[in-house]
Amino acid sequence: MAAAAGKQTTEGWSSRWGFILAATGSAVGLGNLWRFPSEAGTNGGGAFVIFYIFCVVLIGLPVLLSETLIGRHGKADAIESTKTVARDSGASTAWSALAGIGMLGAFLILTFYSVIAGWVIYYIGLFAGDVATSIGNGALLGGAFQGESLEQVQGYLPALFADNGLMIGLHALFMAVTVFVIARGVGGGIEKIAVYLMPTFFILLIGITLYSLATGAAGEAFAFLFAFDPSRLLHGNVMLSALGQAFFSLSLGSAMMITYGAYADRKTNLASTSAIIAAADTSVAIIAGLAIFPIVFAAGLASDSGPTLMFQVLPASFQTMPAGSFIGLLFFVMVLFAALTSSVALLEAPTAWVMKRLGLPRAVTAIGLGILAFAIGILSAMSFNSLENWHPLNFSIFEGQNFFSIVDIFTGKILLPLSAFLVSVFVGWIADKRLTDDENGISGGLHLTWRFLIAWLCPIAVGAILVFGLIS
Ligand code: PHE
């Protein structure tokens, strides 16, 4: 039943917790801290949040379990693992295209993810400098950027965007760290950083949230995130954004959970592990909202979309908060940790495949792919500067979009949902039920529910995002 000898991976997690931390680290990232709050903000708060939770439980979780079980059955890179499941089910190995599409998606996301992570490094520098200034003035307990106007603080982002060299340099730095971790391997690289960074991340997140709720506008933030306005729910766009966000946030459709699943041992219960990963990821998204919005509302500012919320509105909001520069510094360090445990996952999915395929050492593969992703990412960095009005694919859904937005749309609206759609059709209809049932670790009513969701609800809902995403 196993894959052809030599293709199976010899690497693996040292324990079930290693897997949980690494996979949670992959899921928790800029998607939770940067995109979720701004998506919730622009899509009507509570209605979006409630629908988001439905999407995670009914659609995200069944797909997550399916992806990890494909990987664990094949015990190889995502393409090889999918081929093994197909072969063992008597189906065409062409189904491995689902992993190839996901892998391409992961690689392309990495190209711009690293650019945004570079901005995070820049803000760590800004806040660190401000902490030093505040200590010098004996004013560490005051707000951040004292004596600067709101315009000045908000001006840091356009100033960064105006400096191509700086943006590209920080992008290079972040990519280099990502490559370094992947070169060190699964246990010695990915798992090791997850074991250190994820607990630190959780402590920072809880600390900052408590601070924010205690000193900021907690009531307003709760009302904003949880007030339920059913009229917003029926809005098709809100539903599509929630489903798309759930996929991105859980790292689905990117071959990544297949890749990480392959490093899990046969004893690991995939269903409960997937549930823990999904629950942790969703909690972090919601808690991140409770960390960010009380600060923003206390400053009398409003939620905003895109990069602005985290990189303009939030820093300005720290101006009015006690110990604003210090907490701001901790906040951006926390974001960087989350981004790094995600970027390594994005690089690992293609690395695992390329190194086996070309027979190259892991380090050489990681460096090669890292350089390629870096080079492509330069165009995304410059999309905030000189290439802002360059529209390389001026048709259909890409019309009027610059390079960065094209990669974002192509991955988020096409590659990831397409791969996840194929995963649900493959596991729901094509793969041998004895094989998938044997891997998944659930029985009884829960098992029947999963079968129903993966065969019916998932392909229909994901197929719908794909179609509406393309026509709207
Ligand atoms: N889930 C990550 C985030 O929320 C992004 C990601 C997508 C990581 C796909 C790996 C694969 O930031």
C-alpha cells in the first residue's frame, strides 16, 4: 500500500505536539492578525465573524482533515502523496494536480508574504527606536511617538513605500531567515522554531489583548466584532469573503497541510489534531480583533482595509495608549513571529517536492526557491512604489490591478479554492473509502458528518467561491 521506496520522506515531527505547533504556526499568520480584522471591519463586523466560524467548522475543518490524511497516507511530498492515495484507490494519478496547483499557490503567496513581513520588520525598528527615545525622555509610560502629529505617524507607511531599496532589503532579510529555517529541515528547523515561537506568540497575544481590553475601548470593540446584524449576512460578498478568508487562514488548498501531514506518524489522530489547529487559528483571529480594535477605537480612529489598519491606523492609535511604544514594539514582534512560522510552511511545500524530484540537497533547494521567490517578490514590493500603475494582465478579474494585487487575487481567488475544490472531490468521491476512513481517526456520527460535508457541502461551497470569485 505504500509509496514506491525512496520517494517516501524520512523526516518527521518528534511528537504530536511538534506537529500541532508547526501546523498551528503555519495557519496563524498575517492572515489572522492583519487580514481578519480588516476583513471583519469592511464586511460588517459581527455578521462576518459568525459566518466565518460556520465556514471554518463546516467547510474548513473537513478539508483540513482531508489534506492531512492524504499526506499521512502517502508519507511523501504533496504531489507524491496524492499520487499514492490515487494509486491505492485505483484512480488516475493525474489527481496529483490538486497538489501541484496548491504548491504553486503556496510559492506565489510566499513571494508577497515576505514583502509584507518586511514591513513588519520596519515597524519593529520604528517602535524600538521610539522605546529608546521614550526611555531617554523618562516617558516610557506615555504614548508612542510623543510630540509627533497624527499625520507624521501615519506618514511612516508612505515613507517606507517611497523607499524601494529599503522595502526590497527587508524582504530579502525575511526571505533569508525563512530559507535558513527550511534548510535546517523538518525537526531541526520548522518544528524547532514553532516550539519556541508559538508559545511566546500566545503569551504576547494574551498579554496585549488584556492590556488592550483594560485600557482601550473594550465595549466598542465587542459591539463591533460581535453585534449581529442579519441584514449583512445575506450579502453574498460577505459570505464569499468569509469563506475565502477561512481558507487562507487555515492554509488550505496550498498543498501545505498535505506536506505537514506526511511528517506525522501513524499514531497521530488526525481528526482531533485538525480540530485543535482549526480552533487555535480561529481563536487567534478573534482575539487579534480584541487586541486591535479597543486600541483603535480608544484613539477615536476607525477600522480600515488593506495595509492601512495594521500599518497606519494602529501605530497612530498607540500614540494615545499608556506605554504605547513598548506595547507597539511587542505587538509587531508578535506579528513577525506569526509571519515566520507561516512563511516557512509556504516554502516547505514546494521545497519537499523539488528536492525529491531533482534529487537535490534540501539546503540547495531551499536557497534556489528562496531566491526565485525573492526575485518575483521584488515586483510586489515595487507595486507600492514605481510599479503602482503597472497593470501587466489588464483583463477580466485582473483588470486595473498591479502586480501585487494580481498575485493576491490569482492565489486567493483561483489557485487555493481550485486546489481545495479538487481535494474535496477527490477525498469525497474518488479515493477509496476504506483508505480514507482508516486514516482519519473518527467513527460513528462524526464520521458520517465528515463524509457528508466533504462529499457535498465542501465541493458545492468551494465551487461557488470559485465561480462567483471569477465573475464578480
Ligand atoms: N495561513 C497563513 C496566514 O494566515 C497563510 C498561509 C496560507 C500559510 C497558505 C501557508 C499556506 O497568514
